[in-house]
Amino acid sequence: MKFHLSLPLLCAIALLGACSDDTTGDPTTAGSTSTTDATDSTTDATTDPDTTPTTSDTATTATTSDTDGSESDTDTETTGEPEDAVTRVVYRAVVEAPDVVEIFAVDVSDGVADPPAKVSAELAAGEVIGGQLRSTDRWLVYGGFSPDTSSSELYVVDLRAPTPGAAFRVTAAPVPALGTVVGDIEFSPDGSLLAFSHHGPSAGVNVYLVPVDGDEPGTAARLNPEAAVDSGVIFDAFSPDGDRVLYTGSIDDGVDNVYLQYADIADPGPPVLVSDNQSPDVAIASARWIDGDWIEYRADVDDDGIGEVFVVDVSGAPGEPIALDMGDAGMVRAAGMAPDLRGYAYWVGDGVFGDLYVAPFDGVSFGPPALVNTIGAGGDVYAKDAYWSPDSSWLVYVAAHNTPGILELFAVDMEGVDPGAPQQVNGPLSPDGEAGNPRFSPTGSHLYYFATQDSAALELYRVSVAPGVIGAFERVHQQTIHHSTSLRFFGEEQLVFVGSEGDDDELFIVDLDAAPLTAQRVNASHPGADVTFGYQHSADGRAIAYATAVPQGPQPIYLVDQDGDGLGVAVEVAADSELGPLAVRKLP
């Protein structure tokens, strides 16, 4: 989105993260290559790219988690947490209605919970804790916002302190006082740096880096050359190897562009120009890394209301931006670039139904787009739920090819020069049933989906996937699955979801190596109460904290530890949080 200083500044905080080694080097040199899952990016005549799928999201790493209490699909490594006796649960609680929130930590040992310890900083008069939080393996970051001054602060809490510790404010001098945190916030892949953008009351918007690899956070340092008061740059992302920082905006000339700099506080080097925009009327949407060598950004250079895609090779000095024009009518959504860069998939339609295309890419230019949905009446592909497999051999999507208005799941073999014929993935549906919400397992060995096949209730199924071959479907569990849940994988071995085998929503875990596949209930029995979706877990998935809710009633938090008393036995951590758990850590 183009940054306009005349508009109200963003105060919500969004954090992303990854895990890798951080090394130094020229910001124009290549880092280690790692592929990313496809993301959903949407543009129409009035909106910027929308990167939020309905119920299925891209993979995240084990060391960084989305802790705002919402559901998100997660792939988690099954190693990394020792089997220790103390488990720490961190959560938010409303201490004074309606909006005074504080953050607490509770240590649980041998099935006994210690009293809660407050870990959030003392709030200034009128200040409130922001609603979106994220964490790394060690640090929890949250924001405090003051409506009286329209300013915001950032705080970090050490999740692994021997005893629950106090919060540290990282938006301290030289960060301007009474300013506002703008846009995304992210830890470097190795967790040693925290990056954010900040707008001062008489300053432009600048990117700051904070070292967080010591006992306490270090002093924030501005990365970019200081932006003019009427200009600014927004932090986008660290490179996959952590060497470089990507940001977008105008430093001092009022023209949006994409830049790279070292992720090095001592010697960041000068900004390296990635894009080639020269018009102050062109807005550049936030940029992202496709992998360690390629960057993608969107810009509406022909002023038709639909942003063109640009990709840039940054394995050496940035190459010339390579453009893909996805049309000049209707709404466009992007499944994005294939993980191996073989092509760019995008949807064009009226907002609900349309057609899916792939433009082949050879590293030099995009070829003519090919229609993917070559069966059906045309114009019947659902606007969302199009995804590449991790190895780029399949493109899956949801469409009403067989019956108008009835969604089903299809897969297209992308190994050939042209897309293959769409293959139906789901089995026969129950009357008025549907299939959708496709989700690849972490390695892409299986494709999971929701469907009403065996009954009128929503169920979870999967098919095996290999290049050129889609296996027969099998039901993953006998319980129904909640339509709003998402799937959390622990490697290829375990899967967690919210579903029901009666009147209440409960939390289940599936051993994906077992035959037959069977779901076990994670939570203790809570008759009349539903397990909420914002559950959290340790890195290995062995300890899981969840909240339950009844209408107009309390929302207690419980901890289940498979290394302790096992599934179905829970320790109450908080009597009523209203907001659910934020993080679970096993401590040495």
C-alpha cells in the first residue's frame, strides 16, 4: 500500500519470522536459497493486495509463532524442545473491562501451576496493549497504544528467563518519543535482531533494528538514511538467510521504490535500489522474498486499478524488474510464484468466481498465460484456495465444475510444458455438500481437504501426492471438523485440529503414521464448554495450552503435557483470561 502521511497511521502490530543463520556480506550478493509456499495476494480497482486466505495459510517455522489468539495453519518441527519438568504458559487477561489487558506467565511443574506472574510493563495513563502479538522461541513482542497521544510503544518479554521477567521497551531513544509503530515487525531468522518501522511526530517513517541476542535488548538503530518528514519507508522482510533487509517507500524524493540493505547495525551499507519506479503517482505494495535470490513486488504502473507483478533477481546486483501484467479488468488474486519459479498462478474474476491462469517463467521473462481450469463451464473457479505444492509439481484449486454453486477440489499436473487436465480430488459429496480448504502437509507428501462426503457434517480427508500421481482419498478421523479451524502439523507425524464428536468443540491430535488414522482428544472433558481456536503449543507439540468458553461465561486456560500425565489430563493455568494463551515454552 502506498504510504500517505495524511492518512491515520497504522497502530496494529504484525510480526513474521523465520529461522536460519545470519551472516554478513554485500547486500547485493546471494544468500542461501529456500523456497516459500504460495501466498494469496489480491488486487482490484480499489484495494491493495490481500494476503489473508480464509482458513488455510502458508507454513511458518518452529521458532516463530503467531500469538494473537487467532487460528493459523502451522508446520512445526518435531525436535527442538527438551523434555523438561517446567512448562511456561504465557497469556493475556482482561484485568479491567473493557480494554485494560495485561500479560501473565505461569510455570507448571509436576502437574502443579505456580501463581501467575505479571510480565507486561506498567501501562501509562490511557495506554492499552495492542491485540496482535507474535513470539520467537525466546521473545514475546507486544505493543502498547495511547489513544490520548496517538502514539505506540513496543515491548519484549523474555519467555525463557529463569523466572518470569519484566518487559523491556525497545522503542526508546534514539527512536522519537510519542511516535507510532507502522506496518510489520519481524525478528531476523536467527532471532538476533528485531526490525520495525516508526513514524515520529516531526520525522518521517524510518526502519529500526534492535539487537535482541543479549541478556537484555540493545539500543534501537535506524537502518535507512533518515527519511524526510513528508516521506518514509516501511519494513517488509528479512532475507531467508538473514543477511539483508527489504523495505519499501520513499526516503526523500516522494517516489516509492523497493530497497535492500545489510541487516547489520554496525555497517548496514547504503540502500540498494531494487525497483525502477520514477513516478510519484505509482504506489508500490510491500515487497516479499520469493526465495533467497528473488524478490516480488506489486505496482500499478499502467493505472488500470490492478497492480502488475514484478520479480527481480537479487542473487548479485539487482537485475532489471521483470513484469507480469495480469489484465486490466475485474478482480485479480494471486496464488503466486511456484516455489521453484516455474510459473506465476493468478485468478481473474468478479470477486467470487472466475478463471485460473499460469504464466510460465524462465528466469528472463514471463510467457503467455495459460488457462488452468480447462474443464467445466468456465468462470467457475472459486476466488480463493488456489495453492502450489511444495515441489511445484501440482496446482490445486476449488471450483464448481460439476454442479453450479457446489465447490469441489481439483488438482492440475504442472510437470509438463502446459498445465495438465484438472483432476477431481474429493470423493462423491453428500446432498448439497462441498469440498475445499486444501492444505499440503509440510513436505507435500499429502494434500488435506475439508468435505461433506460421508455425511452432512464437515470432515477431514487426505490424498497422497507425488509428481504426476494423486492417490485415493482417505478420511483422517471419525470426528467432524469445525469449519473455522485450521490444521497444525508437527512434521509429517502429527496433526492437530478443532472438531467435535458430540455437542462441544474439542481439540484432537492425529498420529499420521498410524494405521488406521485415529484422532485422540487432547483436552480434558469440559461438558458444555467449547475449546477455542487460539491454542498454543511447545515447539515439539508435546505441551499444548488451550482455552474453553461458554456463552457469557469465563474462559479458563488449561495445559496438557504428553510428557507428563498425557492427553486428556489438564492443569488449570488461569481461571479466566478472555483472550486465550499466547505461548508455551519448556524450560531447562
